[in-house]
Amino acid sequence: MTKDLNFTQALKRLEEIVERLEDPNLDLEVGLKLLEEGVSLHKLCKSKLQQANTKITTILKEDNGNTAESSN
């Protein structure tokens, strides 16, 4: 399920989970399931951020190469 989410959806769901986990009356089993889902969402968000960072770095390197070529 989490693999189908985009970054914004995953982050929103993660925020919802954190809010629920802060409830002192939360059932232990429910809390454990939410924690497991939260860890999975954290990994997904981290991966998507790393992919975006790589893409940004590539774009900037290409742009710097084009800028250097056009100034010659």
C-alpha cells in the first residue's frame, strides 16, 4: 500500500500516524501496527527525497556544463 503513495500523501499519512501515536489511550496492538506503518512510510519518504536530490544534482550539473560551454 505505501509503495503506491507519492511523497505528499506519504508525509500526510505519517503526520496522521504521529498524531494518533501521541494519544495516551491508544491500544498497544494498534500502536504497534501504526508504528510499523510509520517506519515503512519514513523509508518511502527518505527514498523519494534521495531520488529528488539525485535528480536536482544531475540537473544542476548539466546546467553548469551548458553555462560553461556557452561562455566559451
